[in-house]
Amino acid sequence: MEGIRRVLDVLLGAAGLVLLSPLFLVCALAIRLGSAGRVLYRQDRVGRHGRRFRIYKFRSMVANTDESELLVTGEEDPRITRAGRWLRRYKLDELPQLFNVLRGDMSLVGPRPRVEKYARHYPEDLREVLLAVRPGITDSATLRAIQQERRLGRVPAAERERYYLERILPGEVRMNVEDIRRRTIASYFGILVRTVFLLLRGGGEGALPAEAGSGRDPLAGDCREGG
């Protein structure tokens, strides 16, 4: 099945780059006109088998944000540019990751790749499962967390990173592992279709499951790291 998924990734990723090329230009122009700095944002993430790779995103925050500040952001974070708010609402900042898909760093569907400081918090009994597959642009946890910045914004900025690690990451990891263990071609296409519909709606599917034993909504969220 992995071979089939890889073929689908290449075919759909290449088609996406061609069809969405006008949108790439619009995004790049909005970023360039809205703030100083590069159009693309690059960051090292942990990929398959623990290999580090460089992920590409459209820059949605002021330049050099993650060099000295917290990586976890809320909706009203002042570091997010005007164009960045629009990009993030519809996840357009993730479009350059189609290049990562073609390079083989990522899949269209899979657990989101995390920075090393967060990947170190994977439970030991699940680390091998999480790192056995290519990370992806979208998955079930991402779909459930599309509106996370609004929710995470209720947490004081100084506490967001700790909150993410203690309350949000465990729920994300559980959903990641469930997806991996139930991987089929049907689920691959199902997640892609759901992603398109949800992005057109500009919203997510709700909260991630609460951390085991907490009994509380974890203010669902895919961690938005840096620009």
C-alpha cells in the first residue's frame, strides 16, 4: 500500500502545483506587499524514521519569529501579519509543502511533522509508530483542529507552550496513531475530500479528545509553529 500511496502523492501533488499555481502567485504577492521579509518560511521538522528535513510554508508571521519567541501561537498573536491571518484561516500557508511531497519528505495525508523539541515528547511506546510513516499535510487531527488558534488564544501567551505539551499534544498523538493503524486508500481519499470541504468552509470539525483522565476539552489545536 505504501507504494500506491507514494504514486498518488506524486500524481496529486504535481497536479495540485499546476492547478494552484495562480493561487501561489496571489499568496506570494500578498505576503510581499504586506510585510518585509521572505515569502517562504523554512523550518526543520522531524520526518520518517526520525530524519530531519526542511519544511516549506508561506510566511504568515513577522520575519524571524521563532528564533527567540514561543512557537505556539493563538489567533490574536501580534506576530501574525494581516496577510498571514487570511493564509492561516484557509491553511494556504501550507501549500508550499506540495514541494515537500514531491521530494518525498512528506505525504499528502499523514501525521503533521513536528519540530524536534516537541517530537521529543512522544510517548516511548508510540514513537516508533509515529515515525514509521511519512508525515503529511493533513490528517484527522489536523481536521479536528483547524480552528485551534481561536481556542488557544484563550490561554495566556506565556503558558501556551506548556499547555500544548501537556494538554493538546497527547490527544493529537492518539489521533495520529489511530490514523496510522487504520491506513487504507479509502481513508487517504476520505481525509483529502474532508480537508477540501472544511477549508472551503473556513473552519474545523471541533475539539480534539481530552487528555486521558482530564475530562476537559483541551482547547483543540494543531500546534502552529513559527511563521
